[in-house]
Amino acid sequence: MRGALPLARQARSPRSLCAKKKGGSVELSLLTYNIRKAVGLDRRRDPHRVMEVICQADADVVVLQEADRRLGPRRAALPFQIIAEESDYQVAPLAANSVSLGSHGNAVLVRRGFEIGPCQRLPLPGLEPRGAVSVEVEGLRVIGTHLGLMRRYRHQQMRRLAGELSHETKPTVILGDFNEWSAHRGFEPLDRCFDIHDFGKSFHAARPMAALDRLVISPGVEILEGHVVQTPLARVASDHLPVWARVALSAG
């Protein structure tokens, strides 16, 4: 029933509202999810369904791609009211207007109870409009992005991100849809200074063939576990499957 809170929200304990600290490190769970403007494989636009997939995954920080409509004022494909009423998430202030969820379709949701630090929109070069967004949560810089369809432009975009992070001292994770089909190539501008991780094939949701959705981590970040979310609902809510990971970062 639409009016009822998702089970993931109902069952959440107070402890989940703060980052877990173990052995001097901070642990956070992260999710990256290309929601395809909330249009599922059944061709229905159903943001409630997308919100339920996100709530079931139960991550502390959620990075979304294609979170806004493509034309006009780019209204949120996952409406603010649904986020407020059906989840325990707050929207990071990244949009340049009052109707979009993010920038170039990139948006970040942060679990209520976490303090959102500095937020930034990062324009990226390329043939088509692309960008990235940056949010600081619990001492971790989280960057969400959706790179271009052509490797030539993806490399330009990665070089821009690498330059942005060249003087960064905070532990950083870049999550998103990197649009790279190869399991062995394509991340050369980043792999000299960062570690590239995938947890399995996330596209196409009906028959996963490629690990388009990945995590890129800086020194100071450790991947503890991760997986592709393959619930029945996730397999129909979008053409991508979400990718979940738990990371630890040094408290010092």
C-alpha cells in the first residue's frame, strides 16, 4: 500500500542513524543506482517502486543517476514528496533550481541523522552535457557521476575528475554509471592513483551483461563488502541494477 512506510524504514534501528565506528575507523554503506528517470522495464514510470528499491537496500548514502527528467526545467523523476514521505533520506542540496533533484541527473540522498557537509557541482567536458556532484558525509567525500557513451570523452571526464581530486586530502569514493563495458580497460586516467571496483554485472537488469556501475576509491578508503542488488523489484524498476558497498575510512 502506497501510504505505508517501506519495511526497510520501519525496521531501522536508532543505531543506523549514525556511522558505525569500529577499531578507530568509520564505516558507511553506499549505493549507486541509475534509475532511468524512474521508468521500469515494464515501461511504467513508477517513482514509488524506485524508492522502495532504495529503501530495501538500506544504504547510508545513495548516489543516483538519471534522477531528473531530461527536457524542460528537468523536474525530479523521483519527487521530493515521495522521498520525504516514503524514506528516511534527505536530499543533498546540489540542484541549480527548485524543481530538480540534482545536476545533470546526478543526485545524492543521505540518511537522516547524518550531517551533510560541503556540496559541489562539477561540470565535465564532453560531446553531450555531463557532470558530477560532490558531497561530504562523515569525513568521506562522495562523488556521483554518469560518464559519456564514448570512451574518448569518458577519458576526458576522468581526467577532469582526477585533476579535481589531485590536491584532495579527504578519503574519497567516486560512484556511478561509468558506461565502460570492458572489464580490463577504460579507467586509465584514474587507475594510477585510485582503485577501481565492481561487484558484478549491473546492466541490463533483465539480463546483466556488463559492470557499468562501479566504485573508485582513493587511499584511505577500504572496501569491506559489496554486491549487485538483485531483488525481484530491482530487476524491473530500472534498466540498471543498484550496486551496494560498505566502506571503512581512517578516523585520523
